[in-house]
Amino acid sequence: ETTPINYGVVVMPGAALMDVYGPLEVLYLVTGRFHINLKIISPDGKNVKLTPPLGNQFNSTFAPEYVASASFDDDIDLDVLIVPGGAAARDTSLTYVDDYLVKMYPKLDYLISICTGAIFPARAGLYNGRRVTTNKNAWNLVTAHGNNVTWVAPARYVIDGNIWSSSGVSAGVDLMLHWVKEWYGEAMFNTIRIGGEHIVHGQDDDPFTDELGVPHQGQL
């Protein structure tokens, strides 16, 4: 199987910063030893400016911006597509993200969802018959979608063939570190782990399932 080269990440209004940049930071460091490419894909190809969460009741101006390099209409070749979550998962108007995933999935080698980003492929039917996980703090919101999906808890992240999914936010970094070890080798993994001082969490390291009262279900 060919080592992945062309990566894309979907950025939509409300996409959580660490869901996007946590995994991308890990992959960015891979470029020191391997050739890989990245497309940051927004619905219209324009930059996506975030707004502070919870309605910005304190009138903050702390609003980073995703700089897009492609749109949903562009004909691009990707090996891997990463789908973040965040406030976007609660925005029911974003079904066009589902449509984009349906369009792109047959062309992909791998689909990766981070945190509540699982809601988009689940809602699109792409997780039907698959084992996946999501943020335990939004478990009921996300797991209400899809048919015959095996939602796994506890799980820091789940690998089911060409579908990789992480639990909440920072779990996306652990997923991507595992991805790097698998595709780019132990030496690359250790360079990133040690350089970034990562305390690596395994697939079954998930105290939040019990802390948040999520029933144990599925299998890694």
C-alpha cells in the first residue's frame, strides 16, 4: 500500500482549533523527512474566521482564522481527509459538509474524524457498519446519527480499516501520532513524541467514558 502523500482538512464555521491544528502539527513535523502535501478546504474556498464560543456573550475579539487553499467545488486528489468537530457539530445547517464527504469518500484512501467531527460522516451514512468513537462529552449528540454504527467507549481512538476516529479534541493528537508510527516509522514517531514532549495515550486510555457516565459499548 502506498504511503499517503496528499492530505486535506475540512474547515467549516465552528471547527475547533485543536481538532484542526493538533493533528496538523504532528503531520507538519513529518515534512522534515517525508514529502507530503496539504489542502485546507473550506466550503467556498474563502478563509473561515472563528467566533468565540457560547454566543460570545462577553464580546471578545479572540477569533483566529483558517486560511483556505481549496473549496468544496475544486477537483482535488486526496489520499486522506481529516474532519474536525467543535461548535460546528451542533450547527444543523452544515449538511453541505456531509454532502462533500459523500462526494470525496470514494476517492480517498482514508477518512479521519476528530472529536465531534464524527457527526458529519455518521450523518452522511459513511460510518454505517463501522466501529468509531467520538467526544464522550457530546456522546448523545453524535451517536444519534447513522445506522448500524458501532460506537466504541471507552476508546481514545478507533481504527476500522480506512476509517480512523478520535475521541475529544486532544485525542486527535494521539490518533495522529499512531498514524505517523504506522506510516512513517518508529524513528519519525519518536522524533515527534520527544520533541513535542508528548505523553502518548493508547487506544484504551479513556477515563472520560466513566467520568461522564457513558455506558461501555463496542470493542476496540
